[in-house]
Amino acid sequence: MLVAIFCTSCQFKLDKAEDDKADETLAIERFDRLQCRYFTTGDYAALQQMNTQYPTETRTLIENFLQLGEVNDPDINSRLLSFYQDSVLQQVLSEVQLQYADMSDVSQSLSNAFQKMRRLMPNVPTPHVYTQIGALSQSIIVSDTVIGISLDKYLGEDYQPYAPFFDEEERQTMTRANIVPDCVLFYLLSVFPLKDFENRTYEEREDHLGRVMWATNQIVGKTHFKTPEVKKAAEYVRQHPHTSVLKMLAIG
């Protein structure tokens, strides 16, 4: 299951120094930890930190992701807190903090992937990455050079609270191992969108997705995506061995 939000109208700040540190481990901003503090204890200090340290992430969560209203609405904080009092979401909040107390493995894998992306596509900037706890809907948010990872969508295919909401095939994609490929895939889709998407045929859209999935496989260093369209893209490259990843993404 592939789910993402592309909110290109949002304005995010990217520290240019981050782009110059491609050889270092990519830092993941843990916005989810402040969420957990506020949504489980009502800690007002955590809410203040959300608004001061992560104003754009908080606005995106409220307005674009959860669609609870405007961030400046008088009662928005109480609405936000009330939303996360749902019993399932309270379980999710705790499970995220348990499973993702340490994300060094994900951070290193993301670093490796984006370092390789820079070698293959030097003009594509390295994104800023943060984590959040959503509402079991979208898995990845991409806006400009920012990636938001919803950790609530990556708690494992055997995570029992998923069962009423997602079928077996969907749950198989909701694992820790899917985070890095999903980040790379959706980032590439935002950087290399299919032109005139609305007027393209279903086959053209699927072919484009297949090429981006194939490129993602090259960047993460393993065959993660295995759809017929990915195999079609791989066969094209086999027949045209001098085709670069960048050229494949530019097709269409």
C-alpha cells in the first residue's frame, strides 16, 4: 500500500548546511516524541515546544494531515488533544515510542540512500526528514525538500490494532523495513512528477510509477519493489545498458 501527501504549497525551512553534509548520518527530527508527551499527558510544555520548535510540522499535521481546522483557531489545541484520546491512537502512541526509541538504523539507511542519490543526481537536494504520529492514514508526507514519516504506519504487519483497518496485503507493507524505500520513492515522485498527469492513461501512470520504483530499488540497493511495471523498466535498462537512473526518471 502506497500512501503519501504532496503538499507543495507549504513553506518549509531547509538548513543549507544539511545539504553540505551528505557524507554524515542524516539527522531525523523526532517531532513524534513531543506529540507523544502532549497527547498522553496533556503536558502544556510539550505543546509549546511543538509550536515553537516545529511550527511548520504542527501546522501541517493540524491543517493538511488531520484537517482539524486552522492552527490559529481558538480551540484548536483542545480539538487536537481530544482527537488523540481515541483508544486505538493511545495504543499507537505508546507502541511508536517503544519500537522507535532508537532509529539509528533507519537514519543510517536513509543517509546511505540519499548519498547515493546525490551521486546519481547531483542537482537533487538532500531532504530534511522528521517523524510524526498521524492517524493511521497517510504514511509519508513530502513537501519541497521535506519528508515527514508517520511512524504509526510502520509498526509491523503483525501489529494487532491494524487488523480491523488494513487487509493482509496492506499490512505487509507496514513494517520498519519499508520506511527507507517509501521515503525515497515518494521523494522521487515529488521531484520527478509525471507531466500532464490528469490527462495520462492508467497505463502511462503505472509505467511512470514503475520507473520510479525501479530507480528507488537502485538507490536503496535492493529489489524492494517488484511490480510488473518495475520488471518492465528493468528489462528496458537491460536492453539499453547505458540508460542512467536520471534518464529513466525523465522519460515521459
